[in-house]
Amino acid sequence: MRLILHGGAGPWEKDNHPQVLDGMKRALIAGWEVLRGGGSALSAVEQATIILEDHPLFDAGFGSFLNDMGEVEMDALITDGRNRDFGAIAAVMQVKNPITLARLIMQNSGHRFFVGAGAEKLAVDYGLRLVPNVSLVTEEEFIAFQHRLTNADAVIPPGRGTVGAVALDSVGHIASATSTGGSPHKKKGRVGDVPIYGAGGYSDDRYGGASSTGLGENIMRHVLSKQVVDRIAAGVSATEAAVSAAEEVAAHIPDPEVGVIALDADGRLGASHTTAHMPIAWIDAAGDLHTAMTGPYPLEA
Ligand code: ASP
């Protein structure tokens, strides 16, 4: 069994590092409890992601960045390595835990990807309660949004990131989850990499799984998560796969601002980022818990 999480690639304000890592740790413990209880990789990545979606310091669920119309618009993707399956949603505005809706869509809808009001209608059909958009807005983000509105050259403050998880369960299944409020002050209707299967996340029990973060436009162009798993399938370690795939993006796009976490079918972990930080949390082979703000990370080879 293995579990690795990320809290978003980007610059993170130093003052926030302890709270960020504490949030990551709590999410890791929640996901690990699922795995230790014999739960599936899918349930573990969902559970860990829910904790991070509910945490105000991450750009997913409560705490999402506002778009240029002052709204929270969220995207999420869950992938199931058993049969290369996925569920995705985009531009959802009234769902507290988008990752749960993505899973329900994969398992129940007969389809795989829903957007906006249609996704929210399904949420109601599946018994999820819709929440007011404003209930997902933190006071800090509301103040920052107002500042951006009146200051065309306002600098987006560092901190808050997309969240992601990859797990290997006791019977060898691999799953990934990725959830985001998107990039800060994005145009309404803009969708990034997160819900795009193979870009925001990917898993295949035979090889491994990955979850990406950073500038979605660059991640989509390189289908980053699938790239990482393809490299593992070709025989390199999860660490090498994550590092070389991120380097390839950087070779094509200067300062691409991307990051990725990965694990392989043997439970070896990998993570890499081209940004100042990418908080991650992981459980090692001995079952010990670790967190780190910035790579290179002391993961297994
Ligand atoms: N990848 C996300 C997006 O472009 C943002 C992030 O990971 O920070 O929507």
C-alpha cells in the first residue's frame, strides 16, 4: 500500500508553510486510514482529496480562487487504474466536494465527463446537497479578488494550490484524484488540465499513476500525467519519470510552472516540480509519514 499527495505547484508564502503541511498531513492520515482498513485506492484518494477540498489554504472546494466574475468554478478528475476508467467534472459552482461527484459520475452515469449545470443536476440526482457558491469563498480570497478588480496590475499573492492524490491499495489497484478551483482570476468558462484525462491525472494498474498541478495550459499540451505513466511503463523509476517528464515540458516551454506526483505498480514514489514549491505528503515503505514543501524530495529510488 502506498499514498502520495500534492497541494499544488507554485510559490507558497513562507508564513503558511506549517499550516499547509499540517493540512497535507491530515489528508494523508485520512487516506491512509482507508487503505489500512482494507479500503480501495479509489476511496483513499477520494477521502484525502475531500480533506484538502474542505481546507481553506488549498485551491479546491472551499478556498478556490475566484474567476474574473467573482465566482468559484471547480474542476475535478478521478481515475481508476483497474480498467483505465475516469470520471470528470468542469466549471461546477455549487458542489462542496467535486471529487465525490467525479467518482459518482464514473460509477453511475454511463458517461464520463459533465460540465456546469448538467453536472450539478447529477449531483442532486445522486443525493449530494448543492451549496451556495459564496459558501466556497474564503474571506481572504474575496478581499484579494476585490483588490484585483480595482488594480489592473495587482500581483496574485503566492499560495494556495490544486490538490492531488495517488494511491496503491492492498490488492494492487492504483487510483488518482485531482481537484482545483483553477488558476487565479481565470476567465469565466476557462477549464485547465485537471479534468482532462491523461493531463490532470492518470492511472493504470499495470504501470502506475500520476496527478499533475501547475499551469493547466502547459500540462494539457504535454498530457503530463499520461507522459509520466508512459515513462514508468517504459521501465524508468517513478522519480525519474516525474523528473524527466517535467523537464521535457520545460524544454519546450520556458518556465512552464508545472509539477507532478507519481507512484509505480511496485509502490515506488516520484515527484517533481519546476516551481518554487510543491507541498507533498507521502507514506514510505515502512509506513512512516512524511511531508515536504519543495523538491528534490527524499523519496525512494
Ligand atoms: N492546474 C490547475 C489549472 O490550471 C491549477 C494548478 O494546478 O495550480 O486549472
